[in-house]
Amino acid sequence: MEVLQTNLIYCIPALGLIGILVMISKSVWVSKQDAGDAKMQELAGYIADGAMAFLKAEWKVLSIFVLFAAALLAYSGSIHEVNGREIHSSWIISIAFVIGAVFSATAGYIGMKVATKANVRTTQAARSSLKKALKVSFTGGTVMGLGVAGLAVLGLGGLFIVFLSLFADLGANTVKTAIEVLTGFSLGAESIALFARVGGGIYTKAADVGADLVGKVEAGIPEDDVRNPATIADNVGDNVGDVAGMGADLFGSYVATILATMVLGQEIIAIDNFGGLSPILLPMVICGLGIVFSIVGTWFVTIKGEDSNVQTALNLGNWSSIAITAIASFFVVKWMLPDVLVLRGYEFTSINVFYAIMVGLVVGTIMSLITEYFTAMGKNPVDSIVQQSSTGHATNIISGLSVGMKSTVVPILTLAAGIMLSYHFAGLYGVAIAAAGMMATTAMQLAIDAFGPIADNAGGIAEMSQLPPEVRERTDNLDAVGNTTAATGKGFAIASAALTSLALFAAFVGIAGITAIDIYKAPVLAGLFVGGMIPFIFSALCIQAVGKAAMDMVNEVRRQFREIPGIMEYQAKPEYEKCVAISTKASIREMLMPGAVALITPILVGFIFGPEVLGGLLAGVTVSGVLMGIFQSNAGGAWDNAKKSFEKGILINEAMHYKGSEPHKASVTGDTVGDPFKDTSGPSMNILIKLMSIVSLVIAPYIAVPTSTLAETTHTEQHMQVHQASATVNNKNCSHTCSPEEMKAAKSEGKVCTMPSNAAQSRFSTESKKACCEKPGIKDRFK
């Protein structure tokens, strides 16, 4: 046990490496599966080539942004004092930013690469059985989940070790500087995630809307028909939006959640066996172990036969990984954390930290269940949309909007209860660690999420290859479940974003030197209103971009139907590449403005109006963004499954209706409206609110108000409450209580002179009640 305590910090990147090694083995397994006949492989090749072409075009643009932003960060890191206030940063933050951006892009690439292999292999597997098709598609999703979680834990854990060593000569400021520089890693990850999610979402929905409106509604041909020129672009979109974009998205969410907990953890002074680092290391350890437990959870995802419930199998895997994580967290928390911790005057115990983690796991589970209810076929919300499709397109739209709005009520109440409970147990650190607990099983959540687009692609390839109907029935079974899992994944992501943003908000307040956000002040209230508006203009830009690109796609598909004779008779081959090019150009062009809004707004508000107004802005963005994210994702998911309900036939007013009927056409319209909701603007909300919080956190030292006497007094009181924390007791047995002046003098020398609070004194021996504590050098922390 002593060896593990000494080397725990090195075990964190090792856990990430385990995830990556298992990911490689599963990727090799997928590659070895049968890829079908020549026609299937040709179609899959078109999809893979189109996806890779998009990523290359996107990376070319984003590389310019990354270099420019890195240069600005390098300059800001060279500034070490503003208005007499010391700034603990370094130009190395620019390197962390670049690494975060590269890792985020790599996470998306890994998912897209395996998805374009797994799609055609799932189609071939579906020719044999549903069980085999599920195994191939879910294994492909598992590669995505393990790749994202493994890279995140490896990157955070590895860089933290490196930065502790690089800044070892800074004494008392070593950890603070290391974490400040580590925020660059999260900023890089979230920046790429935003552009990847928005760009991929615009791409996939432009192609999807164009293919649906002209192919299904106007030409009356099936979805994914090989005659539709936009069908390849549509299937490419599933990979660049729902896989590559989603991978970068959850990578950024995962990193931001852990970082937020680390930032607050550094303020806790703790007596432990880890050099006072236990509150900082805890979220990384839990998330690292979550990778291992997610691997275990994947073993439970299997079915027996054609009539088995795929959703039940996925739920079993998910819940088992959550249950194992909950049990393990108890022992990890009790082993790592000291009995008593204090953050900003709020005293709590290690068992309370475990309770906060449990709150996070419960909130995540409830959010998934609620989202499943509002978006799954056969449930009342989706059935209500189906029934109202019988009276036309308008009533379908009205019903879908109503379902989306109603779906915000229980999730928001759940989040509110989760925030209050986790704060009650462990203060602001409790809120942050609750989010980390929720995100611990991200590898499993993402595996479930990524399997959906793979199954969707598999169905498209089956349709285009004109395989027997039973093949498409099996892939449609997987795809319908995939729509629900995609929606639950987005609900899960927005819930974690809310908790993470609150933790980042708390960290921002501390670093910016403000003690409160007073909305009674007119500028702060104005900032609150402007913040509430940001998600609306962001969504409008995303939806408008999809509309513009879809219009170009519709015109191109109509042109090909009109000008290329023989397409409808299978005698001529559509020009797929032109549709792919339209989506690529439009998505790259249109993703820049929404990204600029998220990045530039907090910088302008912070430097022009100050940190308190920026705090008001962040509060408005968070509340509005969470509501918009839940509403749009659930409405879009419900519309999509309402459309799919017609594929097997649905009873409306004592009459059966199938594909091609008037109610079905109304449901197609609803699905078309919901497409940019659920795949472009909706899932981008969680990145928007976290990215703006992280940008604010990075600039906080440069816009901070001068340290007030109140702030200094509060910090002094906290040191008096905590007892020889983050320190090695120097057995001098001071004969007096350290005065505030002595504590400040000791702090300037890299030492801490403390006296426990009255509440804490009873827990310690007489010898340890009065002691001058000296912080060890960073090299001594792990001896």
C-alpha cells in the first residue's frame, strides 16, 4: 500500500494507457471482421473517403486558429504581474493548449476511423444475425469511448506530472502554476470540440435535410437509396458529426470536468499521504478507474436472439459500470482523503465527498432515464407526436416543440437537487466531484452513444447495396435504439456541463478576486441578460448555417435528377462527390461565426467591463444554455423516432399507416426540423457554456480586482481552520497560536503556520494542535 501511495500520481496516466491498449485490441478485432461483397466495400469506401476529406479540410482551418491562439497564450503566459497582483502562469500554457487541441482532434479521428470500418462490417454481420451485428457495432463504439477517455486521462495525468517537475523551483506556487498552465490543455480541447461539433453538425444535417426533402418527400424513394446523390454525403455526415464531432465534444467535457475539480481541489489544504495533493488527484483517479470499470461493463452488452431487447442490453452494461464505479469510489475516497477538509471556510469530511460522488452518479442516471422516456419509440411523448402527424405537418411540429419544452422540467429539477445536495455534502468541491463522478464512466457512455451512428451507416449501406429486407430490419432495430442512446448521451453531457460550469464558475470567482456577483448592479444585470441571449444567437447561427447548406444540397440533388438521365432507373450513377463537396465547404465556412461568439465574447466583456460583469454573463449563458440544450436535443430525438415509428406501421385513429402515407410525410417534415436541433445546435450547448467558462478562467488573473482586505482575511481564516495541511509537520511544537502576521510571513517563504479551528481541534492530539508546518519541495512529495 505504501508503494501505491508513493507512486499513485504515476498510476493515473497508466490507467489512461490501459484504455488505449484495450482500444487498439478492439480496433484490430473490428478490422478483421468480414467487410462484405465488392459493392458494399465500394460504398463504404466512398463514405470513408468523404469523411477523411472533411477532416483534412477542417484541420487545415483549425490549425491556423490553434497557432494564432497559442501565440496569444504564450504572450499572456509571459506576464507575471498585473496591477500589483502576481500571476502564476507560464508561456508553456501555449504548449498545453496545442497538445489539448491535438488530443481532441485525435479523439475524433480515432472514432471516425473505426466507425467507417465498423459500418460495412455491421451490415455484413446483420446478414447473419442481430446478435452479431450488435457485437460489431458496439465494439466499434467501444473503440471510440476508450480512445476518448484514455487520451484524456493520459494527457491530464502525464502533463500534470511534467508541470510539477518543471515548476518545482517555485516552492509554494508549484501546484498553483502547474494547474494554471494545465487549463491550456482544457482550453485547446474545448476549442477544437466546439468547431468539430458545430462543423460536423452542419455537415451531417445539410446532407440529411437535402437527402430527405428531395429523395423521400419529392422523389418518393426510400431513405439511403443509392439513386439519391446526397445519400453518401448523408452517411459521411453521420461519421463527421455524430462520431468525430461527438468524440471531440466528450473529450473536451471529460477534461473540463476533471480540471474544474482540480482547480478547486488546489484550494483545499489537506493532511494526507500524498503531499497534500489528494483533493487534486482524486478526480483523475476516479475517472482513470472508470475506464477500467467501463471495460468491465462492455462484457454485459450482449443479446441471445432476434427477439432480444437491444436497449436492455446496453442499459445493463451502462448500469453495471456505474454500480462498480460507485462501490470503488467509497474505498478510494476513504483511502486518499483525510478525515476533514476545508474549502473557502466550508468544512466537510471525506465520507461527504463520497456522498457527493454518489449524487453525481444518480443525477447522470436519472438524466439518462428521463431522456430515454422523452425520445424512445413506444413511449407517450413520441406516440403523441405520431398521433398528431395524422392532422398534418403543422400539428406534428407543434407536438414536437411541446415535447421538447416539457422535457426540460424534470431534468432541471434533478440538476437543481443535485447541485444543492452535492454542495450540502462537500461545498463547491462537492459540486465539482459530483460532475467528475458522473463523467467517470464516459468510456461506456460514449461506446453506447457511438454505436448509434455506426448502426445508422450500416442500414444505409444495406439499402444502397439492395440487400434482403431482413438485413435492413436488423440494422433499423439497432438504429432506432441508437437514436435513443444518442439522445440520452446528449442529456448526460448537458447535465455534466451544468455541474462542471458551476465548478469552473466558482474557480473563476476565486481567481478573479471577487467575493460575490451582485445582480442588483445594473452592469451585472445587463451581463446576465446578454449571457442568456448568447445560446439563442449561437443556435440561430447553427440552424441558419444548416438551412443555407441544405438549400444548396437540395438544388444540387434536384439538378442531378433533372440533368442526368437514367438515375431513377439505376442506369446512371449519381455524382456523389459534388454533394460531399457542398457539405464540406458549407460546414467549414459556417462554423467560424458560432465559434467566434463563444471565444471572443467573454474576452471582450471581461477586459472592458471587469470580472463581476463577466460573472453575470457566465451565469446567464449557463442557465439559458442548459435549457436550450435539453429542449433541442430531446425535441429532435423525439421527432426522429416518431418518423421511424412508421417503418413497421403505426395505428392512428383505428387505421394503419406506413411509410409513404400522409402522416409519415408530416413526420418526415418534423424530423427535418429536428435534425439541426438534435445534431447541431443542441449538443453544442454543453461545449458553449464550458468553453466560455474556461476562457473566463484563463483570463481571470489578468482582469482580477486588487486583493481586498476581506479576501485576505478569509484566506487567513481558512489556514487557521485547516491543520498542518499540505505539509510535513516540523516537530518544533510551537508554544503559541500563529498570528495572521506570522502566517503571511511564513507563506511568503513557502511555509504554512497553522492553528486548527475549534471544530477541528478535537480531532487532533495536543502535540499537533500547535505547530509550524513547512511545505516540502515538489521532489519530496512522492518520496
